Amino acid sequence: MANEMITLCIDSQEVTVVKGTTILDACLQVGIKIPTLCHLEDISSHGSCGICVVEVKNSKRLVRSCITSALPGMEVSTNNERIRASRKLNLELVLANHPLECLTCERNTNCELQSLAQQLGVRESRFQRTKRNLIPLDYSSSSLVRDPNKCILCNRCVEVCSQVQGVHAIDIIGRGLRSKVSTFMDKGLGSSVCTNCGQCALVCPTGAITERSHIEEVFSDIANPNLTTIVQTAPAIRVGIGEAMGMPWGALVTGQMVAGLRRLGFSKVFDTQFAADLTIMEEGHELISRIQKKGVLPMITSCSPGWIKYIEHFYPEQLDHLSTCKSPQQMFGAIAKTYYAQQAGLDPRNIRVVSIMPCTAKKFEAGRSEMDGAFEFWKEEMALSEGERFADVDYALTTRELASMFKRVGIQFASLPEEEFDSPLGMSTGAAVIFGATGGVMEAALRTAYEVLTKKSLPSIDFTDLRGMDGIKEATVDINGTALRVAVANTLGNARTLMEQIQEGTSPYAFIEVMACPGGCLGGGGQPIPTNEAIRKKRAASIYQEDRNFEVRKSHENSEIQALYKDFLIEPLGEKSHHLLHTTYTKRGQYALFDSF
Amino acid sequence: MYELFDTIIATYKGKPGALLSVLEEVQRNTEHTYLNEQALLYIAEKMQVPLSQVYSVATFYSFFNLKPQGEHTITVCRGTACHTRGSKPLLDDVMAMLGLIETEEGEDESSYTTEDMRFTVRTVACFGQCALAPVLAVDEVIYSKMTADKLATLLKQLMAKKVKA
């Protein structure tokens, strides 16, 4: 069915658009970008800020272009004194209750409100504050900090949390002057069903939601001569960090990133991708074992900590479907403080593992009490006391925090030479880099599972059906005459669709990959701002480019992984793996957060 | 208690606006006419509504109370007409006579209740009775053209009333 086209007139220029297009989008076609504030690209329009007003002939009032459809014959003006004055007035009213603390705000120079004030020529703050009291900050979450005083009630965070993620951790509470974004009974994100995915921080136009920063702690550990600071970087960092350092969207900057980390002073620059290959070894064998031993299927990936907390809250009865594999971040930490410590002759108590993640939920994950495999490993041998208990991963920083560290020390990122990761935990394969994109873990797992099961080489290792930004993708792989049906979901809203099938017992799949964030980790809540559909596509293209750059593109062919098994772990799913690389989950429920009935 | 909630929820199940009706009836059937955390949790779970949404609705409508309410509610109109005819001094009088003190978070408080749980004082933007300004309401009864003297008598009568068993 062809889309019905309509013609209208914008600033005396004729333009033809698909029926149902908003005036805002129609204007883009004639080269005019109407300023917006609450409008959330690709997701929703709330029409609450009143910045995007335009004039429509024969309409008395200015209309909000983000929520008004273009109609045939409509005559729209986007630029006259009345429009400019109205936009500016609306912005000044928003600014009246916004603290003018730009210089000390985390979002300084990357704030939509600030840019808009500049763009619309606001030069004074004419209106008095109408809210008398400051609202306390929400520090209850280990991943995110909310400052309701900087909130302009645009509703974007609420929309992304409810409409994209289906989590509903936050909503607008109260009304009128008392309106604020908050959680049930104002108990804070930390006591809510918040999955820490951080999509709210990504869409916030101001500094009202930011990650909980650990930059100072990391700088201080780097400076401590008694510590060995090991840094690991997730696949999605190398296609994101460049943007935050002024480079084009999706710039692939692996070598510069490594060089930059070395300049920051980390003792060893390793790669989470090493642990991604390790994850594939464990998870691939877990899948094979579940299929052969008629275990619980479909098995679902467990790399995304936002997804893990989601299933713990919303589908606590289905936790058996989760792979018991820890995420690559956690596998890395456990291996760094055991195998690597042994090899390098280091006291694990003096190792600090810092991970750079595209993710805010990784902070929560690193702090989970069950993530101390290395301590348990050494406890007896080293006669460690309870007071010495240490986590496998000490700090998880976001891509944005790493950019901030680079900027603080004056690293000229774009002109850095390309350097290589340190050995041995720096070696990885193409299968590991694609963990950063939705479908990547599945593709990597299939590359290995197929070859292990069939003992044959894959005819083609590119599973293109599993790539791309569709919310749910599926594929069928023929393994020794058995059809293996698999599915991939990105965003928690899409994960819910697959979970409902499991709940009803109708899931046709053997293996499911879930990533909490749109597009997978490359669209994670810790990535540079802005992150939108167009940018995610650029980052994904670089991820697959990097995959092709590797000579070795299958996890089981990583020689350092082979050495790790030979010298330390012995075999996938073995005794050591069980203690160091696998984990358990917690039934949280949605309503059982508090003393229940 | 929860049996009653179940009956209320069953009555409105599947009807549009069910959440509002359920909250309203639960509040009416709760001692001190309010919605406590346990009730909100229970309603959210049984109706399969996100907790944040239940809280959003309960805090949006001034009709819903999230704190225990006194036996009698005195509502002082603070609309423009009543204001020009002295509703602020009236409000101050009510507060003073009941021994209530406006806290610093004044604007964040929607109501004040005496410690003995006998009186709750709240304000309203307009009763729509501007011709009779200033007006205030005690429970469901509206008193018009209020003066300080009339108020004092009214409150004395109320205070003398026996506490509900």
C-alpha cells in the first residue's frame, strides 16, 4: 500500500510529505530544524515544553509542531517575531526554576537546555523562581544519581523507562508546583524496579540524571604506587569514546583508546573482549550441555546487567532460563585476580580492576555481593580474613566518565598513536567485538557452538539475519541435521515479548540473546550523549568493521583463551569455571521490594 | 482488610478508570481516610499496575490522602475572591486555634493534622462560591461569609463534640 502524500507550504516553500508526518518533521524537509526540548527523537512527543511552536495560517494560536500533523494545503510559518518571542518566553519560564549552576554541572557544554538558551538568545533570567524548596538528590542507586532540581519535567525519562523498557520505575509524582519525577513513595531508584540501564540519563536534556561517578577513586588508585591498576574496556567503548572526544559518530578508535588509557597511568591495559571470548567458551558449552542433557531451554544470555535485574524483578520464576555465566566484565575480574595474579606474581589484594563500560548497570553488577569469586578462590590459600574481602571488579566507569578523565589530563585523543593491548588478557577475536551490537553474542556463540558440535568449519561465519536494529530478530541454524531456533531481542520491552512466550510455554527457541539497551551495548546508558538511532547505526557499522579486521573471528580459536584453559581452567564448565565464571540470581519480584503482606 | 480490598478490586475489574475508583473506595474504607503504603502496594499488585503509576495517580488528585486524616477536615478556600476578603488571616486563626504550625516545607505540605487525630486543616484553590467569600468547609458543609468570630464559635463547638468511639 502506497503512503498517501500531502502537500503543504512551509515558509512559502511547497513540500510534499507522507500523510501523518508532524509539522516538525515536514520542516526538516525544507531545511529547517525547529528547536525542541521535550521531544524525544524516535520515541515520543509529549508536547509539554512549548519550544517547538510554529504559526499556522487561520489558526489563532501558535501550534506545537512536534504533536501537530501536517495537513494538505496548510500554510506554516516557522520564523517571525511572534514565534521567536513565544519560544523564548517558554524557555525563560522553564529556566525560572532551573538552577543556573552550569559551570559546575556534569552536563556543562553538553546540555540541551544550555544550548537552547544560547540558540534562542536568552541573555537574562527575567522570572523569579516559583519553587521555594530544593528537593533532596536521590543517591539511593549504585548506578545513577538524580537531581530533581535540574529536572525540567520534559517527561523523556519517564517515556523511555515505560515505553521503551517497560520498567516503569519512575513517573511524574504530584502536580502543579509540586510535580517531580520520582519513584513509588519517593523511596529512590535504589529501592525500585529500576534496572540501572541508564537510558533515562541518555535522554535527559539536562543534568537531572547522571551516572554515579567513580572517577576520583580511580585517579587515586592509579596514583597509589602499591597498587596494580588493571583496566578492561568493553567492545562498545572503541566505537563510542571517539564521539565524546570530538570525533565523528561511531569512529573506530581502538588503538587511540589503548594509548589514552596507558597515558592515564593504568598498569595494564587489557580487553573485556578477552573475557567475551571466554564467555562464549563457557556459554557455548552450557548451551550444548543443555541441549544434550535436556536441560532448561530456551537458554537466555546473561551479559546485560540491566536485563538481569529486569528478569529478577519481572520474571522471577523464570531465572532457570538464564545462562549461569557471569558477564564478560565479571569473568574478566575473576580471571584477572586469580589466573593473571598467579602468572604475574601479584598479590590479588593489591590489584584494582577498573572496567570501562558503555553501561550504568555495570556499576550495580560490580557491586553484587556474589561477584567475589577471586576472594573465595584465595581465601584458604592466603588465609584471608573477612575484613579483606574484595570484589572481582573494583570500579565500573562509563564511556562518558572515561572521556571526562581524558579531558582532565589534557589528552589530545584524536592525535594519539594507535597502540596495542597488553598481553595476555588483551587478546581477543572478531567474535568478541560483536558483543557490542545486538545479536553479537548470539552470532559469536553460534560460530563456536556450530564448530564444536559438528566438528566442521562453518561455511559462512556471518549470521546476517541476527544483525541490524530490529527489536526482535530470529534465525534457524542447522546443526548436524537438527534445526536450532534462536532469537535476539534488544530493549527490555522487546525482551518482555519473548518472556511472555516462555511464561505461556510457547517459546519455539532454544537460545535467546537479550540486551537491555536499544541496539545493544553500543546504545548503552553509559555511552556518549547524544545517542540516537542514526548514531547507533554508525557505531554498529564500526563494530562489524572491527570484526572483519580480526584475522581470528571465532572465540575458541583465541590462543590466549586456549592457554587459559590448558594452564588454569582445564575445561569449560569445569570445577574452576564453576566457582569463578558462573553465578546465581536473585528472585526480586516487583512488589516484594518492601515488607510484604 | 485485604478481603475487602479484593472485593473492591473485583467490583471495578476491567472497567475504564478502575484504578481511580478502587483507590477512592479503599481510602473511604480505611481508618483515618487515607491510602497507606501497604494498601497502594496491594492494589498495584492485584491490579497489575506499575507501582510508580499508582503513586503518580494517588499524588495527582488532591482528593487522595497519603497521610492519616483527622476526624474532621477543615478546608479553607484560598482562591482570589476569598483571599481579598481575608482568607489568609482565617487560615492562620484555624491553625493557631488547633495548635498547628506551618512547617518550613510549607509549600510541600498539602494538609496538617492535629496530634490527637481530631482535625485536619487543608486549603483549596476555589470552592466556586466566590459571591459568598470568604468560605471554608467543615467536612461536607460549606460556611460562607466567614469572620474570625464565627470561626471561633464554630471551632469551639467542634472541639466540644465528643470524640467518635
